[in-house]
Amino acid sequence: MDNLTQVTEFLLMGFSDNWELQILHGGLFLLIYLAALVGNLVIVIIITFDRYLHTPMYFFLKNLSFLDLCYISVTVPKSIHNSLTHRNSISYLGCVAQVYFFFAFASGELAFLTVMSYDRYIAICYPLQYETIMTSGKCHQMAVMAWLSCFSYAAVHTGNIFLEPISRSNMINQFFCDIPHMLALVSCKVFLIEFVTLALSSCLVVGCFILMIISYIHIFSTVFRIPSVESRAKAFSTCSPQLIVIMLFLTTGLFAALGPIAKTSSIQDLVIAMAYTVLPPFLNPIIYSLRNKEIKTALWRLGLFMSKENYPRISNSTLVTEFLLMRFSDIWEFRVLHSVLFLLMYLATLMGNLLIVMVTTFDQSLHTPMYFFLRNLSILDICYISVTVPKACLIFLLDSTSISMVGCAFQVFLVLLFAFVELTFLTIMAHDRYVAICQPLRYPVIMSPQVCVQMTVASVLSGVVYSGLHTGNTFRLSYCQSNLVHQFFCDIPSLLKLSCSNTFSNEIAIFIPALMIAGGCFAYITTSYIRIFSTVLKCPARRERGKAFSTCVPHIVVLTVFISSAATVYLKPTSYSSTNQDMVTSVFYCIVSPLLNPIIYSLRNHQIKEAIMKIMTMVFKEII
């Protein structure tokens, strides 16, 4: 051991060494991660707040969904970060933590699937004794035992692996610190460690598998004796989703754990690893929501998806099942003019922002934090304007101005999401300019690629949570007075006017968080620019002052237009809203702001103009 070097960090394998394929892998994993995050959060929220789902079955499902959130968060964010930053290293302590939590949540997943099998066995085979056997106290005891046992089990395995020195190599042939691949790096006593790991894993897996098999044998034998076809189908519908998850999780996990460990990474290994690390948390909310009638009913009941039969019955009122959006004018000529103007602004926004994305992606000199956030802002602006303008152009030209309740809910969610992320990106860009101008020597350290990616991911995830809470809070209300939205798209202030429920709590829930977030961002941005201007004014060179101001002025213009127009609509009581004023104001923060970004950043930025000219020159040379 004297001639061996102790490993202090590990190198994880990627799906490809090609930069474009790495970006594709990172984007795909990000979409799967966000879908799993949103899906499992929805299940946790509806089971928590819907009193009809306060049963043992859904209590364990809530725990499983929360566990899935933790499980997928152990491996996927790091993999996304590695793909986007082209840095595949992970520290020794980071690898220890990843192994520990992966073991803990994987064993917890298996434990809760076993408990849920037992719950279904009691519910179907002993329905009359179900409430006596599966009491609230016993359910909580089983849940606590499952959580404690999984963390204890993970501690034993992690200590068993990392107590021995790892000095053979630091290359892990997987996209995360996986146990079988870690064992291949242990310098001594490999057989003993493998034996202990295999013995404990076999006891856990085989024990849980036997309990689940016995439970489902009793379940199916009982179900087949039910005379009613409808009752049999209902019983199978509650069991089949869990069987799908169990088979996917166990088969792929066992194949990876018991199969031979290759010295090099292969597509088969990576795909199998995805099957037991990424897919189960992603599939659980889909399977349990699409295949479960009570979950779908709870979704409707909480207002995430609305339908006529699920509204509360209100006498002498007509329940709303769709909304009618408003035009700027009912005169056909003006409608055509408005649609043409909106379409031209939309196309200009698409072309301008796409140009910035292409230039900042392919020009190596623009691979800096400032242009990284500018590229993300341009992508965001494309998504932001695409939520409202295409639908607005259609209602201007067509006789039908209707939008379904589901479509309206999605529009509200996406508008809030992109507006929130836009504000956070503008705040981050102010911080970036502050560090670049006031602390230039520390700029590469403070605004490292890793920090930039982390801030971007945090902004998007915060936006998903924020918009999801506000959308759910808005569409849980009853709409029975009118279906005419006094706006060319669905926004919350206009919808609250139409509700026949008490909207005071909703207005408070909108006003206070919006004021805190917008006020906090505005205060931070103002402080940043005060420090920037004080630093710039101390510069002796006039040219340097002009260059510093030229990078800050466009940001201030975009920020002022966006925050002032949005605050005018959202930070006032809905009773004081003026229809014409709100429609005109909303144009500024929904359309003008995404349109201004490429114009300001391309015309006022010397590096962007040089990059555009360079690309155009290369294109013309290729054509000639």
C-alpha cells in the first residue's frame, strides 16, 4: 500500500464525448427530472390537502412520492451539471454522500413497495378488518420503520465500501457513484466486501420479494373468486400499477447488482442504470395518476384540471367550463391589423432571440457567464412570448375566442413560470455585472461555470414551484358568474374577477409573495447598480466608463419595462383594474420585453455585433 496513491476525487463517465450529444443528454435528463419533480409534488400536495385521500393506501403513496423526489435528486442533477459544464469530476466526500443516499432511497423504495403490497393484501383479502388492522398508528409505525431501516442499511453498506482505501483508479464507468462500479476500485479485501454487500442485499431483496409475491398470490386468488367483473377490474386496477413499478425497479436493479462489471462503460450499462435510477421516480406519478380514478378525481377537485361535473352545485348559477378571451376591437379591419402587428412582433422576437442563441452558442469568444445568461434569457423569451401571442393572433382572426379550462390553466402556469424565471435571470445578470465590474479579479472564481448552472437550475425549479402553487390556488375556485376574461390571455387578476368564491385570500396570496419577490429582486438590482456606478465613476479612463455603462444600460431598460408593467397589473386590487389599461400594459411585459432583448443586446453590444458579422461572413464564404 506504500506505493499506492489515495484517491481524492473520482471521474464519472458520460453518455458521449461529443459536446452536442452532451447538451442533448443534459436537456433530456432535465426534462425527465422536472417532470418527475412536478408529478411527485402534485401527488404529495393532493394527498395532503384532499381529505378523501387520507387513507392508508394514499398515505404510503405520499411517502413513496416524497421518496422518489429524493431518490431522483441524488443522481440526476449531478449528471445534468456534468453534461452542461463538461466537468465529470466528483469529490471523494460527494461520492460517499451519493452512495449513502442512493442506497438509502433505493432500499426505502423497496420497503415502501413491500408495505404497499401488504396494504393491498389486507384491503382485498380482509376488507372488513382493514380499518382495524391498518390503523393510522400502525401505518405511521410502518413508515417510520421503513425510513429508519433504509438509512441504517445505507450506513452499513457505505461504511463497508469506503472504510477500505480506493486507490486502483478514480474512473467510475457510470454516470453516478454506483456500488458495483465502486467495488471494482477497492484496493484490497474485495471478495469480503462483495460478499457482505451481496449477502445483505440478497436478504433485503429476497425478503421483500417473497412478501410481495405471497401478498399478490393471496390477492389474485381472492380477486378471481369475486363474481362481479367490475369488482375484479377495480381490484386489478389498484394492483397493476404497483406491479409495473416493482418489476421495472427490481429486474433492472438486480441485473446491475448481480451482473458482471465491465471495465469500460457501455450503452447497455447506462440504459440499465437509467431504468432503476431515473425511470421509477418518473413513472410513478404517471402510473398512479393515469390509472387511478381517485387520484384523477382529486386533481379535478383541487382545481388542477376542471370539469363541469366536479364543480360545486350552486343554485341559480351557470357553471363555467370554458373562458372567452377578449379582443382589442370587434371591427374586422382593426382585428386584422392587431393580428398582423402581433405576428410581426412575434416573428421579430423569434428571429432576434434565436440569433442571439446561435451566436452565443457557436462563437467561442462568447462562452462567458454574461453571455451564458443572455443565451438562457433569449431561450426564455422565445418560450414566454409563445405562450400568449399565437393564441391571441387566432382569436383576433377567428370568430371563436374560447379557451378550455385546461388550456387556460396551462397558460396561467406557463406565463407565471416564465415571468418568474425572467425576473430571476435579470437579477442574476445584475449580480454578474456587479462582480465583473466591482470585483474583476475574483470574477472567474465567483461566476464559475458550475455556479452559473446551479443558479440557472435553481431559478427554473423555483419558478415551477411558484407558478404551480399560484395556478392551483386560482383554479380551485368556482367560476359561475361569467366566462368573459377581460384580457387577450388568461392571467390571474382577470380570472379572479370572474370567480363566485371569496377571492380575498387569493389576492393576499398573490400580492404578498409578488411584492416580496419583485421587491427583493428590485432592491438587490438597485444595490448592485449603485455599487457599479460608484465604481465606474472612479475609473479615470473615459473609454472604460463608456464600455461599463454600455453593458449596464440595456439591462436597466429591459428591467424597467418588465417590472413596472407587470407590477402595474399584479400589485393592485382586482376591483381597481381597468380593462383597456390592463390589456395595453400586459402587452409591455408579455410582448415588448421579449422583443426588446435581442434588439438592445445586439445593437448596443459590440461583441454580439462582431460575432454576428463573423458568422455571416463564414456563411457567405460557404455559399460562394
